[in-house]
Amino acid sequence: MADYEFQAQTSTGEPVHGTLAAADEASARRELESRGLIVGDLLWCPEVDEAGTLGDEEITTLVHAVGSAAASRAPLELTLAVLAEDNDDPRLAGVARRLVSRLQQGTTIDRAIADLDHELPAEVRGLMRAGIESGDLAGTFARFTQQRIESQRIGRKIRTIIAYPIVIILMTVPIMLLLSLFVIPMFAEIYTEFELDLPAMTLLIVGTAEQLPGLIVGLLLVVLAVPILLRVLGGRWLFHRFRGAVPLFGRLWIWSSQREFAALLASFLDLRLPLSQAVEFTGQLMSDRNVARSCQRVSERLQAGEPLSTSLGHSINFDRTLTSTVAWGESYGLLPDALRIAGELYDDRIEQQLALVRRLLPPAALIGVGTVAIFVVIGLFIPLVELLAGLSQ
């Protein structure tokens, strides 16, 4: 089953839009027609996280192979066959072999890729449509490959920074468990035997140690369950929205998606595609599914005669800096240049935010761990010092 967004009309001409789940596009059309609706647009919104679909690295490899074949005018079947033989990834090799089989049967490349819609996300099919519409398949694939590689580079930087606190936590948790299960109970037993009047700090440490194993297990379950629940309940768009709200890191992902939108749209406009069509293709290639869904609405507003800046301003998924830069480009007839400028602005913002996080995160993690360690040591040894002082009298 897949989700489809539709634009339709009733028998009296009233516009109707919404979403429905269906096995395929034909089933979706039949379902809408059975409701007495006249179907206009039907847009597939695939779950790119399904088992068996290709990931970012695999898509980039496949797109680069197809683009290279188009640029060199080499037989695509031969390029894909070599890719299938030389690649160690079984999923990518399998997709390449099935594409070769269909092409050898005389199927066109866009039809062959459409036949594998359950194994490929919308990016590849949208890219094929854009290349065919523009008449520059090689240029379209080259531009997309460049943008995808740049997006992956930014994503790797973000993941590298996130890895530091994760490593600190992974090192700290076993130590805390060791203290809570063995060391702190031993001190608590000594203090109980001597019937000491423990200070509030020590009581807090002893009480926390008793609850810590269950607390750690609970937090671990929450950390694992939240992303799964977000994807199950709302798909990738809800996960992206939650991720964008994370302090310090949320802006990085938001700015990265704005940069990707501006760069892709500028590339399609350079191919002389109509603006509404360029926005539609951009939405099909976006990795941020919130922005991708908004692109469909923006494309519809453009077809109705609205300027791009006004259309972007109707959505909360587009940053105000992007909207104002686009408005400037429209006023001077330099929209592709304005989009490239916006992409550079977001590149600078991302680099500055990454530099800030690099400076803040390591000392903050060390200070946090050090503070907890000092608190535990002081809390445990204050009663011990008092006990030794009492015994020495």
C-alpha cells in the first residue's frame, strides 16, 4: 500500500483534495471514481524507508552510473551490467540487473525505472522525468549527483559532531551502572550499620543509585522507540519535523533542506524548465519530505499565477530568508542567481553553526560528566569523613 495525494472535482465542479491509501495508481483512480469524483492530479507519496528500497549512497551510485552513460553516449545496459557485477551491495546489484533485463527487452529507461517503483524512491523517477522534459538527461543527472554528494557531505559533518556526545554517554553509562550497583550500595551499607545521620546530598545519591538501572533502561527504550513511532505514525515528514526541533542541531537540518531546495530549483531553471514544473521536480528529489510535500502546493499556486516568493510564504516549511531572496530575484529577473545566492547563504550558516557546536559540545560534555563525578565523590565521602572523625575521638 502507498499514499496518494489527489486533486479532484465533484460532479457539480467543487474542488476536492486529500490523501488515500491504495495498492497502485490505477487502484487509487478507481477508488476516487467510485466516489463520484473526477480525478485531476494524482501524486504518489512513497515511504522511502520501506525495506528493500535503496539508500542515499546507493541512489547516488545508480544515478551517477546512468548520468555517465548518458554523457558518454555509452550503452546504458552495458553500464548497468558493469555496475551490477562490480558492486558489493546486493540490493543495488539486484536493481541494476533488473533494469538491464528490462532495457534488453526494449523497454525505455523511464518505463523500466517505473516498473521498479517499490525498490526505488521517488527521487530517481522524478529525475528521469526532469531529464526527459529538459532534453538534457546527462546534465540533469550530473546536477543531481553533485547536489546529493554535497547534501551527504553536510550530513556526514552533522553525524560526526553528534558522535562525540554519544561516545561520551556510551563511556559514562557503564561507569554509572558500576557505581550504582556495587560501589554506592557498599557505602550505604556502611553508613546504615553505623546509624549515621546522612546529609541530603548523600541521600539523593543513594536514592538515585537505586533507581538508576531502571532509569537508564527506560531512557534507552524511549530513545529507540521515539524515531520508530514517529515514522510509523507520521512517516518521514513527522520524523523530519521532530528532528528540526532539536536544539542546536535542528537548525542544521532545516538550513540543509533549504540549501538543497534552492540548489535543485536553480539547476532545473538553468535547464529552461517552466517554473511550476521545476518546483514540482524539485519536490520529487528533496530528501526532506516536509519540503517535498510543500513543493506540490507551491507548484499549484504557481500554475494559478502567484509569484514564487508569495507561494513560498504560504508554507511554514520555507525559511523567510529564502522567501525574501527569491522576491529580490523576481524583482530583477534574476531568479536562478538569487537561488544560488540563497544556497551560498545557507552554506555559510551551516558552517557557522557547525563551528559553534564543535566549540560548545566537547567542553559541555566534559563539564557535565565532571560535575556529576565531583557531586558523587563529595556526597559519598562527607559522611565517611565524619565517621572517621567520630571513631578517632
